[in-house]
Amino acid sequence: MARGLLLAAIAGALLSACGGGQDSSQGRQACADVTKSISFYDESLTAATPARSKALVAEATAELRLALPLAASADTNDGTWQPLEATLSESNRFGTGPHTLNEGQLTTALSSQCAADLQS
């Protein structure tokens, strides 16, 4: 019995050291936020009014900003989520001036990165 508990403890410690469960969970949550964000952004493109479009873009940006710390935390052990984290960090460049981005410029990369990361 004691040996079984010892083996279970060792296995748990090894899994924690690898970061498997928690990292993947945070990465999946980041991708869920990305999916919501893309949905809001896509809806903003056909919104009935400019005000509604602006509100949807703000919601989309907020979802991306929620995803960034999750992707960063998921990436701490093995680098699997690093491409997603890097792309999400580009949301800090959203705006209206020169050298700014909009979410439409990132949606293909974000979708691909989440699809690839969720398959790994």
C-alpha cells in the first residue's frame, strides 16, 4: 500500500514538472477566448450600425486580451503555446494611427495556431 502511494506521488510530481495538464488547460482556455474574439470580430463586419460594429470590435479585443495571460502561462514549460502568445501580444498594437493593426490581420494566424496547438 505504501509503495503504491509512493509511486502515485512520484508520478504526480513528474506530471506536474512537465506541466502537462495545467498548461494544456490554460492553452485551451486561451483558444476558447480567441474563438469568441474572432466571432465578435466577424460579426462586427456586418453589424447594422457603426456603433454596434465598434462595440463588437471592443468585445473582440477584450477577449484577445483575456487570452494573452492564459497563453503566456501555458507556455512557461515547453514552448508549445509560444506562437499563440506572440500573436496575441500583437493586439497591443490595435488602434487607428500609423503602424497599427486590426484583428482582421491576425485572425488567420490565431485560428491556425489554436488548431495546431490543440492537435499537439
